[in-house]
Amino acid sequence: MKIPEKAPDWRKIYNIMPAEKRIVFPQEKDKRDLVIETNKEYLYWDKFKHKAMPEGLKPEEAWAIVKRSRQASFQVIPLFDRKQELFIYFMSVSIHKFLHLIDRGMEKVITEVLTGQTAKEYQLNSIMEEAIASSQIEGAATTRAVAKEMLGAGRPPKNKDEKMIVNNFKTISLLKEYLGEQLTPEIVMSIHASMTEGLLDELKAGKFRDDENAYEKDKIKVFAPDRSVLHTPPLSSELEERMELMCRFANEEDEYIFIHPVIKAIILHFWLAYEHPFEDGNGRTARALFYWYLLKHDYPLFEFLSISSVINKKRTQYYKAFLYSEIDDNDLTYFIMFHLKAIEEALDEVVAYIKRKKEEKKGVIDFLKMYPSLNDRQLSLLADALEKPEATYTFEKHARVHGVVRQSARTDLLGLKDLGLLDMRKEGRKFVFTPVSGLREKLRS
């Protein structure tokens, strides 16, 4: 991936345009629609220039009109680039709609669907998915299936890639410890230390980078696959002051300007990635910071969403959103729009997951009218076993997945064995359970 083409200097173009071209009259529907649609999608110049233009209007002139239309609704935030210029964002109609969707989605998912034991299962699954995907974005070369088996069984990681995922899972699970606290650079460093434990030198894990005396080739930069420089973060000598500024932004509420918590969390994600305060692990820490802020501000929905799973499938768009925001007048709207679309997709996925699991459980319940004593955990295991006849279960894995003590897990599995629904064998010192052959037919009988 390369840095996108630099957009034309819209101010210069706008200032020399004839007055009749600058103004979007109500009757000029084609020009008005172009502005509305472009801002709805929030296109950057590299895509915008290929759109059909109104008659008599060059792409550069149309771009100048679009950029001018955005100026009236820009909101300034106290985030400075390396040249001490402020970052901004545009509160478009699309953003308002996304935020409404998220707020309504939270209400629906939390109050109507996710309760009790079901909520624990979905929550743990989402944390696993988030830990795996966030690590894969940063290069962890482990399959989702192997990683989920490792996290579910609680087995130790076998290599650095698996260690990255375990650290990510542990860190996300521990974020709640900081919900009652104000954000500080020390908390950011603590999150990073947890993310990189055993992966970075102890002198670098949880410590801001110090590249002042490094050779130019050793200074922290963000590179494309072809080794071209995509981003050069601020100097390490500025980090202490800049991170304090980020924490103030996270902790303080401006009495004159309201920033929606989801938008603020996204800005914090961008901010930490832009500052790149650590030698490695910045992306994982930034995404964890996003989750921390939303959980702190009463958005429990995000315990059930894996945003990184969506990002992982759209990495190029993710990186481009960073770049667009940096090269186009420090306009964070590109990154905000990408992130909101990722949230919407993740919300759709969890709703589909919930629907699928409910149908699976309903099917199992229909089978199990002759087993009225089974609890929700046992029903959930049987639904999983029907879908995956080759699956294996242990006391430890069952306890971890369902958030119960080992004794409860032991009772669940031995109960299913006694009913003839699971087989049991011993592997070393561990008891392993598998679905009996012909489980579906047995449940029907």
C-alpha cells in the first residue's frame, strides 16, 4: 500500500473560481446532489475524481466546492500534528445515523437478548475474537481455530504469535480494573506492558520510546510493505506532554462542545496510533484504549462486539483511513467513518450470532424434552457438539467458556456422560469428553 495521491489545493482553486461556480443554488440539483452524496460517503480525492461531474465543472473545481461545504460543520479537537496544526472532524448526517444505530443496537442487544448465562457466553466469545483479530492485524500468524482452542482450553502459548494473542485476551479481560479511574499515562503504559509481556525487552514493555539519540534508520516510523514511509510520529522528546494532553482530552468534558462517547473513543484510538509512543504494540494498545473508554462510559454493548475482527478483514481500508485523515487537512472524519462502519458490521455479526445460537439451542431443547434437568450450560455444549461432532471438552475449558468454577463444570460434563451423551477418556492427567457417535439420533430417540 502506498500513500494516496495528494488532493489538489482546494483553497487556491476555490479562490480563483468564478462566483457562479462556487455557489450551490437550490435549482442546481446535480451539483447539490454531488456534494450531498460525497459527504454521505465521505470520499477522498482519489475516489471522488472518478465520479460523474456536473456539466461545465472540472473534478478539481467540484472537489473545492465539496471541501468548502465541509468547513461549516467542522469541529476542532485538541490534537496537534507534528507541525502543531489541529485535527478536526465533520459531523455529517451519516455519522449521526451511525451513532443512533449504535445507541439503539445497544439497547436491543443488551436488554432483549443478552442476559444471564447467555451473556457470559457471548461476552467471552467476543473477547476471544477481539484478542485473536487484534493480534492478527499486527502479524500474529495463528489460525482463528487454533487460537480459540488455546484460549478456550487455557493451554499455554507455544510461540510468540500465540503469546501475543494470550496477552491480548488477558489485557482486554483486565480493562475493567481501570474503569473507576481517570486515564493517565501510567495506565496507558500498564495496558501496553500487559500487551507486550514476554514479547518485548523489559526495558521497552510499558515504556515510552526514546529515539532521540538513535540513528535515523533506527527511529520509529510506520512502513508500507514496500518499505516506503507511511507515517513519522512525533519526536519522543514530546511524548510526555502529548500523552498528558491525550489523557486530559479523555478525562475532561467540555461544557460548550459535546463529543459523543463513541466518537471520542475512536479519536483516542487514532490519537494513540498517531503518537506511536511505544516501540511496538501501539495498534493493540490503541484498540484496547478504545474499548476501555466505551466500557467506562456505560457502553456494555462493546463487550459483545469484536471490532478488530472487521478491521482484520479490511486492513487496507483501515490503514488508508489513517492516511486520509493525516494528509487531508487533518480531517479525522475518514477514520471515524471507517470505524463507525466497522462497528455497524460487528453489530450485525453479533445479532446474527445470537440468532444462530438461539436457533441451535431451540433445536436442542426440542430434542431434549426427555431431559428436563439439563441446565443452559449443558444445552449450549450440546448445541456446539451437534454443530461440531469432532469437538473435545474438558473441565477447564467448560469452566472458562461459561464463567463457572471447576466443580460446576465437572458436574455438567459428568452429568452428560452419565446420560450417555458424551464419551470420556483420560489423556495424561486430564479427562477429555467428546460427543457420542450418533448424538443427533440419540437425542431424537
